[in-house]
Amino acid sequence: MRRIGFVLTPGFHVMSFAALPVFEYASKEIGEPVYDLHLLSETGGLMGSSIGVSVVTEPFPHGFRYAVFLPWHRTVDAGPDRILAPGP
């Protein structure tokens, strides 16, 4: 199963979730789970969106082996150093 990390930052746009059903439907078409989706943030816990809705995130793991998506957010200059730093 392929792990997909969807990295959220404070004030993320809820519209970013529009990408998630692609992975759900791919698994349905194949007939078995193909993707393991994870909502991630630098520290884990509740992450507030631009409209005030919060979602629970997992802490971004060190040495991750994920395909990672970083939804664009106009108020985030670069993102958490821990997430954007190149690996060893």
C-alpha cells in the first residue's frame, strides 16, 4: 500500500481536500486499498483551516517514506523547516 502524506499548515484552505477523493476512487476501481492517506502537520494535533474548521493531523514523521502533497497557502512563506528540509 502506498502512503500519501497531505501536509497541512495553519490556515490551510479546505478546498485543498478536493484532491483526496482521487485516491479513494482509485482504490474502489482496483477493488482493494491502494493508498493509505495521512493528514500531517509539523507537530500533529488540531490544525485550523481558513474558515475556522479544524482537523486532526499526525505529526510529520522523521525519515518518512510518503508521497507528500503540500497544499498552497498564500499566507505561508515557505513552510515548517522540518518538513521542507532536504533529507540526509
